[in-house]
Amino acid sequence: MCSKNLFISLALILVLVPMIVSFPRHHTLTKRSSFFDIECKGVFNKSIFFRLDRICEDCYSLFREPQLHSLCKKRCFTTEYFKGCLDALQLTDEQEIIKTYVKAINGAEPIL
């Protein structure tokens, strides 16, 4: 009985430890500090921020330009690069909802 419990405990450790170690550390904290780094002055909303950031990540993946991701996010997603990414990713049909997202985290009306 004792050896069976020991075996189960070891098996769980061998499975769980690699999973725990592989989790990203402070991922939300990193995204939140990025929120302030790109001069956002509105309310931090994790899901909205991740959605807008994903647009920039997808745009970078499309063009593979090293500076594109940061230029897209610059000034809290209000640059011409962000608008260009919306066009390139064919997200113009979602432009109105994206404007409301940018307004919420930017704290002002975006120029898109």
C-alpha cells in the first residue's frame, strides 16, 4: 500500500512539475506594464488589451518586420501603423468595435 502511494506521488510529480515550470511567469503583469509603456491612459481591460495586441502580433506575423509590432502598439494603438494593420488583416468590417476598444483603453477618441 505504501509503495503504491509512493509510486502515484512520484508519477504526479513527474507530470506536474514540468507543466508548472512551463507556465509563463508574470504574463499579466508584463502585459499590464506594457499597457503603461505604450502611453495608454484609459482603463486597463485585459481582454480588450489582448485583442488589440493580437492584431499587432498578427500583423507582425504577416510582414515579419522587426519594428512593426512596437510601431503598431505605439501611442496606445492610435498610429497609422495600427490602422494599416487593420487594413492588411482585412479587419475594416470590425473597425467600429475596435474603435470602441481603443477608446476604452486609450481614454480618448482614436483617429482611425
